[in-house]
Amino acid sequence: MPASYAYLGPEGTFTEVALRTLPEAATRELIPYVSVQSALDAVRAGEAEAAFVPIENSVEGGITTTLDELVAGAPLTIYREVLLSITFALLVRPGTELTDIKTVSAHPAAQPQVRNWLRTHLPDATWESAASNADAARLVQEGRYDAAFAGEFAAARYGLRALETGIHDAENAQTRFVLVGRPSRPAAPTGADKTSVVLWQRDDHPGALRDLLGEFASRGINLMLLQSRPTGAGIGNYCFCIDAEGHISDRRMAEALRGLKRICLQVRFLGSYPRADITPAEARPTLPGTSDEEFTAAADWVARCQDGRF
Amino acid sequence: MPASYAYLGPEGTFTEVALRTLPEAATRELIPYVSVQSALDAVRAGEAEAAFVPIENSVEGGITTTLDELVAGAPLTIYREVLLSITFALLVRPGTELTDIKTVSAHPAAQPQVRNWLRTHLPDATWESAASNADAARLVQEGRYDAAFAGEFAAARYGLRALETGIHDAENAQTRFVLVGRPSRPAAPTGADKTSVVLWQRDDHPGALRDLLGEFASRGINLMLLQSRPTGAGIGNYCFCIDAEGHISDRRMAEALRGLKRICLQVRFLGSYPRADITPAEARPTLPGTSDEEFTAAADWVARCQDGRF
């Protein structure tokens, strides 16, 4: 298997910074791709061992390009997640002052994060969207725009200066990234894990979604993300991308997934992997009646009843 | 009240075409705004009677800019919805043939809808994003790009020719638009209505979302849209935009909303309005036990019991 990771490029963006926080990234060649689709296709085609892409962000919610790529096509598995706090720097050519700035540029996803700052500090500046924040920095270097919003780390690469740092409209602005590979056995549970699945309803009737969620709820499993995505069959036809607390090797999660497999039209397992937001010591205790031991004891009891030994 | 409707501009886009299908639009001045936010702010400020904006699309799902604007700020109400089938024409300057096309442009939302067509017919063309499909057509007129994807209706306005029409990757590609005004009494039910609300959970525990959906399910109410949106309090913190079948003057819907008001941290009512996808004659019958008459008879029975007359 090639010892390389594909990632959403170009170089010098938050995605690369997040990827480099993974210890295993140090021993791989890191190859930027122009889109989420091309990075995941590189994995599907066996050109890369894994791909690293953004999947959720605290301002925009689920990143639909990534979710749609994981929902369709050859199955892939999430092995790791990384959380990165996102704050922007305003990068300019040396010598530029705030009063010189007529045009600012960044990736469109940055706009909701810097809107209030712009309104206060540069109310008359014109916004120009760029293919990425790094690309915006490059266009500032080339003199096309006056300033770019990007990570402070991008300044050095493009010979720019950070006129302002720590720009973010929302407190706790974070992006979640995932490392995605071809399907194989999930890593062992750590005690603070997450399981991702995609669910397609069998039919549409009152209570259909409530019943799907009941498969998790009745086993004491908390949900962390529920994002509906169009199935392509027209308005109102959705599948559901769900992140749930726990690991597929937990008895309660395995039983919930078996229940979903029975009642859904289709279930796609996207992986069980360690949570980046808490350590195992911080994980909340399982609800009464939902531990592995209690599932085992309950199964034993039913077996004894079936056997006439109650 | 000013007799004008604000809409997401510029002129000559699908939004304007959809707006003109409403009979009431004929008697109003229709004013294009540069963004969903500015169109809705015009309503909030009393500069326009109502605003017309896209809210859901069969390829991209809920339109997050619009949902986020309705979730926050001064309350607004949805009065009407319009469904429009979306197919693109490839617009070029007279004399341009398919083999001459090196650059194509459109709004980024058009890209997933024309991707397969491009791969087959113009695999080497470069994509250039524009602020709107109409703007892309204008840039073709000015000679900056070779071709634009836009509605066929935009050709005449920009002196262009439709080289190809009926382009759409997904069958049943539709966009849903809503007419939004300041809060007032909803129109009377038609027999095929929809109610939109935003729900904020009181706390996060296993089953929390299942219990919210149970308020609808236990009254036989079908859901048509569930879109999670970040609350801004960090990754994993979501509120839920929900469209449900029925009208707030239906007994079952009023009772479901009362239940949600009790158990949610916050509920925002976004309106009850006629469905655009079906006529009242096509509406599905209510489930047994959920008609207005049955709700009334059940309330009478409990009152009699409380009164000792059972």
C-alpha cells in the first residue's frame, strides 16, 4: 500500500495544518489534491493510503461535499478525526496599512467567519472569493488583491505580513477533519469513540425518522450529528448522516446497528474511531442497563428462559 | 405597507422566474437584492412587504444561508412556497460552437447539476464561478467567458444563444422558494398545508431528538424536512429546522407544537402555508385517531371524566 496521504489542498491551508497534528502523518508523503472528490477518488483507486478532508464546521455545519462523497460511490471508512480551532489572520504585502485595503479575498467558507470583523474594520472593502485561503494569499502576493484572510502560518510562505491575527466572528469556531481509507477492521475501542453511519428510510410515514432514532435512544446511545442529505430523488427525499457516541464493538452499538439494518432500506457503516473532543477519562458513563455486561446478562437470561431454566 | 416584494437578484435568474408564477407578484413592484440577507432585512426594516428567496433544492438540500437568516434575527413568517424545476441552457454568443468553448461559468450551486454533462461534452473546459447565473451570462456577453449555464430565459436579455437546453444531471431537479413576510395570522388551511418550525433542544442526552420527533409522530404528523443548523456554540451544537405536514389550526398540529413548547429550550414558529407539491385533493388521509373530530371527542371525554360523568 502506498505510504501517502491525499489531502484537500493546496498547501498552506488549515487542512494541511490539521493533518500534521496526526503522528502518523510524519511518516507519510502528504499530497495535496484540488478537491475533496479527487482526494477520496485517489484512495478508492489505490493511489493513496488515506485521504484527509474537512467534514463538519461549527459555523456551517456538516460539509456537504464531503458527506455526499462518503454517502455515494465505493464505500470508505473513517479512521481518525481531528478538531482544529479556526482563527484568521489578515495577510498583506509588507508596507500595506489597513487604510490601503480596497479588496479582500478568501475561500467563500471564510466569509461568515470574518463578516462582522469586516463590517467594523473594513466596511468599504470589496470581497473577492478565491479557490482557497492559500490561493487568496498567493493572489495578494501577486498584487491582484490587497489583503487575504488565511491562517497566520500562510504568511511566511507567500512573503506576506499578518496585519491582524485572531479574527473570528464566532467563539469556539472549529473545523472537524477526518482521515478516510478503504474499508478494513476498525481500531479497537478507546473508551471515547464515535460511530458514523448513513441511513436510508424504507418509506416515508409519520414517525419513520423517530423510529430510526429510537434504535439509538432505546440503547442509551447519544447522537452527535444528524445531517440530512438529498438522495437525488427530488425535493423531500433525504438520507441521514449520523454520528453516534460509542464503538461498533460495544454491545449496545452493535445491537442498535442490527436494529437499523432490519428496519432501514439501506445502512452504510462509515467507521468507528476515537473522538477528538474528549479523552476516555472524560467520557460520560453509560446509562443504567446499557453496559456490555448488562447486555450479556440479559441475553443469557433469555437463553435460559428459552431453555426452560428460568 | 409598501406594495413591493424583495427577491434574491439579479434579474433574469430562476428566483425571478419562480416569483412571477405567484399571482400576487403581478400587482407588486419586484425589487432585486444582492443577497438573501439583504432581501430579508428589507422586510424586517419595513422597506418591502415580503421577500422571495430559495430555501431548499433537490441536489444541495436545505439552503443554509436562508435557513440561518430565518433561525436568527427578528422573527419572519413564511406565507407561500413555489416549486420550480431547474434545467440549464448553455448560453453562448452568436456564432460560438461547442468546439470553440474553453471557459464556462455559472453560480457555484449550478456546478453539481451540470458536472456530468460537462464531463461528457466539454471535458477540457475550465470552470469559472460567477456571483449568479445571470451574471455569468453577462460576462459571456462581455466576452470574458465563452459560455454560461443559466435559464434559457436569460438568453434574450444578454443577446446570447442557447447552444443546448434541458441540461440537468439529476432527474426531478427542483428548487423550493418561499415568500417571507413579517409575522401575522397564517392564512386559513387549504387541506394541503405545511408548517415550518425551528427547535432548540433543552439539553443533550440519549433520545433527546427522538423525543422531539415523537411530538409529531404520536399525533400522526409526517415530516417533510429536518435540517440541522449549528447554533454557533461550537461543533456538535445544533438546532433543527423542521417542515411538517399540516396547518397550525389543525388540532393535531397545535397539540404537537404545545408539546414541543413544553419540552424544548426554544421553539420558533415559521408559518403554516399551502403546499406547492400537491393539491388538497391529493393530500393523504389523516391517520386513524388524529382528526380534529377525534381530538375534540377525546378532550370532551377527559372533561367528562374530570367532572365525574364517565
